[in-house]
Amino acid sequence: MIKKLKIFNSDFIGLFCRAWNDMAIVPGHLEDSIINEIGSALNVPVRKSHVDVSGMYGVFSVMNSKGIIINAGPNKEVDFDYGERNILFLNDSVNAVGNDIIANDHGAMIHKEFSERSLRRIEDTLGVETIRGEMGTFTTVGSSTVVTNKGMLVNPEVKDDELELLSDLFKVPVKVGTANFGSPMLGSSIIANTEGILVGNSTTTIEIGIIDDVLS
């Protein structure tokens, strides 16, 4: 299932939600009608949270089936059920883990300026091979890419010879595309898991076709 959505009147819906195959995390003040749309499209329970004071869980958290990473901040306790995952509150000079880490259950890529200690902690928490890299010219690998256990969509700056490396790391098909009428910020524009896809409201029919083809 693929649906269009706005969150807080923004087409950049991926800023406010982090989802995987068993749950989605959203700001505690998000309206119930939007929560219901997210849960229905992705076929998961939706957890409201106040851990991140900004409510931007797409920016400040990342997860797969094995772990969840949240930016270190004033709150060091999680107020939602995250199952049996490892959990890490990460403190690093690279301070937007959702923008700077992209992961599924097979691999992860992180911003090239994460410290060696942070790389090891990220790898241990997510339980997958983790490398530093860029997505084309974007160092913010999480905000410019979206991945599930079915597929991966990368921004148009990614070269053809890089697609094979990404497919080998994440163990899924990889395609180039955009969302929200030409935006390369795919992680900020799309919320997806293996059950469904949500895209920003200004995403075009042609963009939806490519997104659906690789992530469904």
C-alpha cells in the first residue's frame, strides 16, 4: 500500500516519524487522525513518544529489527515499547542520527565524520555490518535515502557504480528516484516498511511509480 500524507502541514513527513516492520514512533502531540493513517498504511502499532523534545523522530532516531539509536539528550529513558531491541543513546559531534545513519536488517551506512567509537557502538546496537560513506554528494546518508528489507531508493547524485556496493551491503534492489516533486531528500519525504509506504503529499505520480516499484 502506498498513500500520500502531510504531517504538521508538511510534505516532509519522514522528519516526524521513524518506522520499522513492527512499529512506528511519532511525536506525542501528533493528532489521532494522522496516527491512524500511519498505522493503517504501514500495518503497525504507532507509539507516541516524548523522548525527543523536538518530536522529529525521523531526524533524531534510527532503527532496525535489532536495535534503536536515539540522539543523546536530556531524556535517557524510553517511554514506548521497543521490544527486545538493543538501545543506544548516542552522543557524537555528528548529532542527528536519523539524518546521518541509514540501516536495514542487513547493513548500515553512516556519516563519514562519526568517530570510530561511535561506529563500533552503532554496529553493535544494530547488529549489522556498518561502513562510512556518502550518497552521491550527500553526507547525510539517512535523509537522502530510504531503505527497507525489500528495497532501497537513493537520490539522483548516486552514481551507477555505487549502486552495486549499496545492493551488496543492504542485500536489496537499489534504484534512483526522488519524492515531493523532485526532492532528493528521500528519507525526509518517505516513511516505509515492508508492509506499506507513505509519501509526502506533493510526490508526483511518476515518482510514486518508481518508489512503489523498488520498495513494494
